[in-house]
Amino acid sequence: MTRFTPADLEAARDRLVPDVVTDGLRVLFCGINPGLMTAATGHHFARPGNRFWPVLHRSGFTPRRLEPSEQAELLSYGLGITNVVARPTARADELTAEEYREGGRLLALKVARLRPRWLAVVGVTAYRAAFGDRKAQVGPQERTIGATRVWVLPNPSGLNAHWTAETMAEEFARLRVAAETAQERPVRRAGPDGRAGKTGRTGG
């Protein structure tokens, strides 16, 4: 892996990291925002110690552990990656409440356009801030965006000591099973702004 100096990472603050997306994904994973290592490399969840890629494999989403540089391979498994906020930072606490709210609005529009089966936000604090849902917990949410259902996953950052790789993989696996279950169920549809609307039915 290329070694980056502190100056290299600081220089990456203005870089945009492209989404890994296509229409109709099984699961669109959504990070909080790119870290500086991700911005420097262009690869999502690239910081050493981030557990996203090993947990993704351990939970059964991928047949082997992918490296961040192999992120495009996710599309072949019906998976993708985006972020709530596009601006790279060294720490998530550098983001403002307004950035979270605007990020949530833009994310809802993106989801309505791409129509993944599930949107999986990795970080309950980020989800609460982006969608104004202070009581949200890890797990499936009542909120839908069009026909897309929403699941909140634990933040895979190595700083999140409340979750081990094992317990995190168990939660990811719960989502995997739900995403693979083609079962019709009633949902409350929502518009691009994420607000609940009429009840409809959709696949799991």
C-alpha cells in the first residue's frame, strides 16, 4: 500500500471520491463521509483499521475479503457505496449539522434515482443527524425512500469499540439475509425528501 505523508493527506481534502453505484443494487452502503485516506486513494473505507471490508466478507456479502482498491467488484455482487456527506475530513466531528441535513436530502434524491433494494447507513449517529431521527437504533428502519428500505449498521471505524468485528458481522449478515429474501411486505412509501407517504408493497 502506498504510504502517504501528513501533507499528502491534507492535500486530499478538496478531492471528490466517486460513488460505486449503478441502478437497482441489492444494497447501497452509505458511509458518513470520506476520510483523508479515502480521498487520497479514491478508495472507500481505505483507512487501515477500518473494518468495513473484512466485516463485509465475514457476513457473507462477498466470497472473499476485497481490498479497498477492488471496490468496483462490489457491483458484480449487487452492492455499492456512497456517503452522506461528500466533503473529506480527518474526523467525522468536523462535519456540521447543516452538512448532515443537506447530505440526507441529497442522499434521498440519489436513492430515489438509483432505486436500490436497501440503503444501509453505516453509523447510527450519522443517520440520526442526516434524517432528523433522534431515536433511531441499529437495525431496519420504518422509513422508506420510494420502494427502498433502510437499515442502519454500526460504524465500522476501528474507533467504534462498542462493536467487535464478530458482532458487527452478525448485524451485516442480518441485512444480507433480508436483502436476499424476495418476500412482499407492506411498507410506507416516502418521497425524495424521505417523508412517509402512502402504504405500498415491495420486495425485501
